[in-house]
Amino acid sequence: MPCALCGREARGFGYCHGLRWDRHPHHRFCSMACLTAGSANAKRNHGMIDKTDMETRAIRDARRELAEALTEMGLMTPFFDRPAEDIDRLIEACVDGFQASMQRQSDAGDVPF
């Protein structure tokens, strides 16, 4: 498995944000230097090491759909003046939870129909 920071072979160093294995990815590193830098980066980004440009754009693009759903449910008022970073964090939490559930179901042998 490659190091999450430099791409060399990971050698037993790891980090999971807040030790929340159910919510955040587990990153593997090749050295203490990469672990230190990578975990600091993940702490700043709520568990993510580096979002790809596509992931960043997808999160930004999902804001409109989230706003529309909140408006339809009459829940937009508390979110109206929140900074984009807070909205993005909600979107990431939903996506992470969805993916984690799919992974758990797959690991348990559940097969979609």
C-alpha cells in the first residue's frame, strides 16, 4: 500500500482522524516524517489528506442541491448565513457516511439486487 503523502510503500505508520474509523479514512504512511505532516494536514481538513480537484468541485456543486432540499423542507434559515466551509463539511459527512455504510454492507457480503 502506498504512503498517503509521498507514494512510497507504507510501513506501519497510520492515522485516522479522531480515531473515528466509522467516519474517516485510515491513512497509511511510510515514515514518521510523512505521518507527522499527513496527520497535521488531515486534522486541518476534518480527516482528509488532500481532496482531488474533482472532489472539491463535486462538494461545491452539491451545495445547490443541499440548499434546494433544505428550502423544500423549511430548514434553510439556520443554514443561510453559514460559511461555505460549514456547508461543505455537512456534505462531506453525508458522503462519508454513505460510503462507509456501502463498504460495511459489502464487507458483510450483502449484494445489491
